[in-house]
Amino acid sequence: MRKPLKFGCRPNLRLKHAPYGGKQLQQTFILRNFTPKDLQRVMYINRVCLPENYGDYFFMDLYNRFPETFIVAEVNGEIVGYIMCRIELGLSNFCFSGFIKKGHIVSIAVMPEHRRKGIGYALVSKAMEGMRFYGAKQAFLEVRVSNMPAINLYEKLGFKVTRTIHGYYSDGEDAYVMSREL
Ligand code: ACO
Ligand code: ZN
């Protein structure tokens, strides 16, 4: 069993190089790998936070194939956020260099009352470690062009808009593809 990572800092300690912009964290959160007993809670968070929802088979398939990039965040023993990804073979999002392995962030969400505490940042960072573990050279995702919180999060993590997909979402909204090297 790997030791869960602990995040957070003492209330009055302002870290100069804290990974979350030096913000003070009220509560400590931990990250750990998803396990099947987390399924209902993760599906609930997905429904509360995003219009793109999936059946249980979809979540379990990603867990079975790519367990190292399916991460949950816990506060006081309760799951408050998740990220799940897929490793794909595809063309580089930056240059013509043949086929490479790419880590695709399929879905990430943090419960509203736990946002702006660095949990999203930590989830993506941890998932990118998992992508590297699987040999991925780039990470990418699609995001609604109106989703400024998520776009800002990805930009803070070094992602750049590499493409726009018109009418990507079922309601017709466009998506940015955002990508970075790993
Ligand atoms: N407004 C502007 N910038 C924001 C906001 C916001 N509301 N929220 C986060 N950011 C940016 C900021 O730059 C922030 O850094 P700062 O707090 O130092 O300014 C940075 O992102 C990191 O923020 P975190 O606290 O790590 O992010 P959080 O834990 O709040 O999670 C998330 C961000 C996952 C986007 C959350 O808002 C959420 O669950 N939204 C609903 C679901 C969603 O949109 N998911 C992404 C869809 S795309 C996809 O799944 C591939
Ligand atoms: Zn996608």
C-alpha cells in the first residue's frame, strides 16, 4: 500500500513557493487512488458538478485500464473530488512527430464547497504522474470555452489551447483542446 499524500499547511503559515499560489488552506486533503467502493460517491460528484455524465461501466473501465490516473481527493474521510483519465495513442498536439502516447483527462470535478483550496491543481498534478508512469509524453483535455475556472486551472498547470472543436458538446458549445508536454 502506498502512503497517501498529505496536502495543506498550518493556518498562519504562508508558503512562499506553495504549489497553490501560496494560499492558506483551512483543511488538509489527501489524494489516493480510486477503488471500486468509491464508485457511487464519484458518480454523485460527477452528476452534481458536470453536465457530462456516464454510466458505471464507463468509470469502472477507466479504473480497470488506467488505475494510476484515477485519483480521488478526501477531506475528513469523505471524497470531495476526482480525476479520471485515459492513455491514448495519437499524433502529437504540438508538432508532426508520428504517434505518441498521450494522457487524456476525461473528467475532473471538485465539490463546490471545497473549491479554491488547491484540490483541482493537486488532482491534475497527481494524474500527470500516473500518465508519465504509463509512458505518456503529452497530456490533453477538452474544456468548454466558457469554463473559465477550469481553463485558468489548466493554464496555471502549463496547458495551452492547441485547437478549438466547434460544437463539441451536446448543447452545441465549442471545446478548447488544451495540451502540455509531460
Ligand atoms: N475562477 C477563476 N479561476 C479559478 C477558479 C474560479 N472560480 N477556480 C479555479 N481557478 C484557477 C485559479 O487560477 C486557481 O488558482 P488560485 O486559487 O491560486 O487563483 C487554480 O485554478 C487552481 O484552483 P484549485 O483550487 O486547484 O481548483 P479547484 O479545486 O477549485 O477545482 C475545478 C477546479 C475542478 C475546475 C472546479 O472548479 C470544478 O469542479 N468545476 C466544475 C467541474 C468542471 O468544470 N470540471 C472541468 C471540466 S473539463 C474536464 O473535465 C476535462
Ligand atoms: Zn475528452
